[in-house]
Amino acid sequence: MTSWVVQSGFLSSSKVVAKDAQHAGRALENSSTSDADLHTVCGVLLVDIESANASLPTSDDRATTLLSNAYTNLGAGANECYNASSSTSARAKALKSLSSGLGELSEASARIASVSTP
């Protein structure tokens, strides 16, 4: 598992994805965020998620499942964010997906740390 972590750049990519998701969340919470700004922030998040997802599978089935679920929810949140515009309900849906994805990313990170520790 340690070699996968190094080869995939998981530590840095997971930090980037988490920061991008948090940035998108702040943009969604701000009702004055323009469509253009949402498109930029959420588009960047989606690109980073797709890049991280390309490193799957890991050498641990459970970690792969957790990461896949995280990237699926984060990707859904990025797409929902991109299309949310000024819709309060669409923004709430995107925030929920992002929150779920971040929770799963955290769980996956803990799993990876536990199976990577000698």
C-alpha cells in the first residue's frame, strides 16, 4: 500500500481535493457567488477529482471502495455545484454531496494510514 500512496501522489492529491471541495462549499454558501465563479471553482474541483480517481485501484480493496465512494460523491457535488446557479435547493444538494464525499475521503485516508503503517 505504501508504494501505491507514493506512486499515486495520494497525500498531496487528497489535500488538494479536500481544499477544493471546501472552497466550493464556501462559494455555494455565499448566495452572491456568480454563475461564472461557481463554474470556475466547481470545474477545477471536478478536474482534480477525476485526476485522483484515475489512480484507483489501490492495493487494498476496502480503501479502493472508500475512495471510489468519496470521489463519486465529490464528483456529483462538483457537477451539482457547477449547475446550481442561484437555486437554493440545488446549492444545498451540492453541499450535501460535497460533505458526504469529504467524510468518505477522511475515512479512506484513515484506512490507508492504518494499512500503510508497518
